[in-house]
Amino acid sequence: MALLVAVLPVAIGELVAGRAGGEGVDFAVFWVAGRLALTGDARGIYDWPWFLEFAATHLHLDLSPGLVWRNPPHFLFVAIPISVLAIEWSWAIWNFATLGSLLWIVWKVVPSGRQALVVALSPASILCALLGQNGFLTAVLATLAVLWLDRRPTGSGLCIALLTYKPHFGVVLPVLLLFSRRYRTFLAACVGSVALVGLSAAAFGPDSWVAFAQSLTRGAADLSGDRSGGADFYFYHSVHAAVVLFGGGSALAWTLHLTVAIAATVIAARFWVRSAGADGDLRAVATFAAMMLATPYVFAYDQVLVAVAASFIARTAARTGGWLKGELLLTAVAWLLPVLAFFGPALFAGPLAWIILLGLVLRRDAATRHSER
């Protein structure tokens, strides 16, 4: 909590400085993309020099080279409506809608105002709101996908389809669906994804998808650390980036990253093949961890899911007679780790938070099984 108190002045300073909702934050990318798409030039969104020139010439926004559009064309269905108003109002409405939706879901999971505050005041949430990023939306879709897995399999699949607006977070989900024989959810995810591609191609032209595919090579360049893709390498909060930060070579970084990703996916798969019941909350946390540890393309604001995972662990503790020894402390440490993003490159923060949470999941599962004997 002391670290949170320390970072709040920084967050407030960002707001006072006028960076929230202005040209210095990521939300400007969504807003500019929506405005550019309204001109009928959806393909031009992936022409990054033209994108920056359009923002400067027509919208009077001087964006940094790293603030460019990287999402698939169907995310324009979201970007266009939020670009209609002035950027300050759009930023406020965007945060209110996405954070509000997430807090409502958390309230349904754990009907406690305290848990809602745990999510709303988490360091990752503060960062996401300041930047106007899409971490809240990602958390909403991922949480609903897991919550509805058994009760509403089609709805779960459609949430996974919508999550393709950031396709790198869905890498492990098809594997888990097939491994656990959830074919109805898998089919819904496939049909939904194809529908989104078709609708966006019809609305913005097939060339928009060609341009998106071409932009992926520039995004991949970021992961090599050469910055030719437009973003600084230290923005990535992944095992791969952390190893490179500490001086490891590319081969070692990818080896360790893939090892951790596979291990996390295997752990998640254990819970997917079992019935929900008391395991449902642990399954959710393990799934979130596998999603975040599998991709090398993850940022600090994506760690909003850490706070959601903490809420699931809290619900498990409440249902099973209280916290295990040290469990509350370690959950709080994982919740706080994203705060380091406010003070410079701490690429280990995100992966470490998820590794801690995975450890808590395994420990809680072992304790539950032991008590049932």
C-alpha cells in the first residue's frame, strides 16, 4: 500500500500536466485512427508515417513515433464511435465505459465494494486509465470468457472472438479449448472471428487486412530491440524482454520465455479438464497467467488482469475458510508489482506477478485436495 501511495502523486501529476486525454497518451492513437477511418482511408492507418502526418496536419496532434495503430481492422468498429467527440471527452467516456464494465463484472464475481476498489485502484488500472489504453476491455473479455466457459459456452466463444482485437492474447485459448474438448466454445470462437474479419473487410476493404498483415513485420522488429517497429523495447513486460534487459542473449531469452509459456499453459490445462466447482476461480487465474506469459508482446497496462486475478483468489479464500499462510501477502505483492512501470523499465514485474499467482494457484489447489481426503 505504501508503494501505491507513492505512485498516486505521479498519476495525479500526469493528469495535471494535461497528458491524460491528450497527445501524449495512447488513447490518441484510437481517436486518430477513428478519424482517419471516417475519411475512407482505413488502409492508410497502417502507413505509420502517414498516420503521424495526418494526426499532425489535420488534428493538430504531435504524436511520438511509437504511437501508431497496431490493432486488426475490426477494432475500428470501436475506434470510430469513440472518435466522434473531442479527444478529452472521448478519453473520459472510454475509461468510464471500460473500467465501469470491468468493475461491474468483478462485483458480480465478488459482491464486495472492497474488491472493486482493489481493481480500480490497482497500479495497472491507474496506468491504463492515464494512458486511455485498452487493458480494461481486454480484462472484461478475458474474464467473461472464463466465467461463461461452462454456463454459456457460446457466449464464452464469442468473447474469445472479440478478444482477437489483440490476437496475441488468444494464442493459448484455442489450445485449451481443444485440449478440454470444449468444441462448442471453440466453434463459436472460430465463427465469431471469421465474422469479424468478413465484416471489417466489407466495411473497410480487404486491403486493410493486407496492410495489417504487413504491419506485423514492423511490430515483430520491436521484439528484437532495434526499435524499427516504432516502439521502445523496454515497453514490453514479458519473460523474453526481462531476460534481454538483464543481459541475456536472444536464444536464451526465447528459450526461457517458451519454457515458462509452456509450463503456464500446462498448469492452466489441468484446471480446464476438471469440472468448474471450487476450481473455477483457480482456473480463471491460471488461464489469465497462461495468456499473459505466452505472449512476448505485453505491456504494463495489460496487467489489469493481475488485479482481477487477485479478486478471484480472494473469493477462493473466502469460500474455503480464509487465507493460507502468506497467501494474502504474496497476492498483495503481485498486485503491487505493476507499480514499477511508473518509475522506469522493470520488465520482470509483469511476469513475476503472474509466476507468483500461478504458485498461489498450485498451493491452494494442493491444500484443497488435501482437505478433501
